[in-house]
Amino acid sequence: MDVKIQQQWKEQLKGEFDKEYFQNLVRFLHAEKAVGKTIYPPGSQIFNAFELTPFNQVKVVILGQDPYHGPNQAHGLSFSVPDGVPAPPSLKNIYKEIESDLGVKVNKNGNLESWAKQGVFLLNAVLTVEASKPTSHSKIGWTEFTDAVIKTISDNSEGVVFMLWGNFARSKKELIDSTKHYILEAAHPSPLARGAFFGCKHFSKCNNILTSLGKKPVEWTL
């Protein structure tokens, strides 16, 4: 099956698309759509993170859990929403932390494409969801695929900053070679974490690491 995914990623992940779990995943999605179920994000945007951040440009990874399940929110980038859609609560808290960490004002547009184009790979562990049913696709095979993506980045690149927020993201730490990459851990930015995310200073820490490696820091202000 020909998966429409950016060429560098296609080469890095070519073995995954032929595996039985991935074929089953694709069949499941086709079957769900055939019976009229609404799935987010739209098919053309499922691999948006891969499209906007080619493999050899990845310098930061921000790992989310699964896509937003409301209409017009998910567009294939973790924590991000399209232009014109209000920033969800977790993203508002991310902006608050950026402002206090860096002493800047953040443009409150919720679209994080500008981060993705700077090498911030905005990966959800699960890439689809049924409308109004959070985590409904968490068991269909996506985590096997995205675990392979994380391991591929770890194995085949150097000096990537991984931001792992919340217990789910932190559970992926074992896939990352910490001897050649940088792992920043914090509570999840969700309001459910009762503010434990605040004060992590991940955005300044990340830019300090990138600068020390001779890489261009990320312009977080959008």
C-alpha cells in the first residue's frame, strides 16, 4: 500500500508500512469511514507533522497523546489547531509557560505550523480519533507505528531535544537513547495537572541546548 508521507520519512520508515499491524490499521480506518463514522483529522492531514518537518530537519520532538476529537480542531500536529480555532486549554497553558519562561508575548493563534517548519516535530502517539470519542483509536496500531517513529529518530539522528509532558509521554523515554539526545520531562500542560507544568522552563532549556549544539534556536512566539 502506498502511504502518502513525506519522502525522507518514507525512506526511514519503509519497513513499517508493509507490516501486518499497519495494513490492519489502514483497513480499520477505511471500514469506519465506509459506515459513515467521522474521523479526525481529515485523511489528507493525518501525516501533517511528517509533511511539515522532514526527517533531516527534526531538532525538537513534542509528543502528544491523540488528536483533538471536536470538529475543525485536529490537523495532524500535536497540541495545534488550525487558524481561526480558539486555543484549547492545554495549549493556553503552553503559551503561559512560554511567556513566563522567555519573558515574551505569544501570538494567541493556536496554529503551531511555524514551529513545525522550524524543526519542531509535533507528533501525536495516536494519529486519528473518532469524533467526540477521545482515545477511541488508541488500540488500533498507531502506537506501534509512532513508537517506531520515535526509535527511528533516536537511532538515526543526533542531538534531538525530546519534550515529554505527562506520564504517557514520559513512558516513551525507553525508546530514546539518552546518551546522544536530550530528554526534558514535565507534567502535562492540561488544566487537570493543576498547574504542575508551570515553571518547567522547557522552552529556554531547549533553546540553550540547541544553541550549544550550533543549531538555530526555536522562535516560540509564533
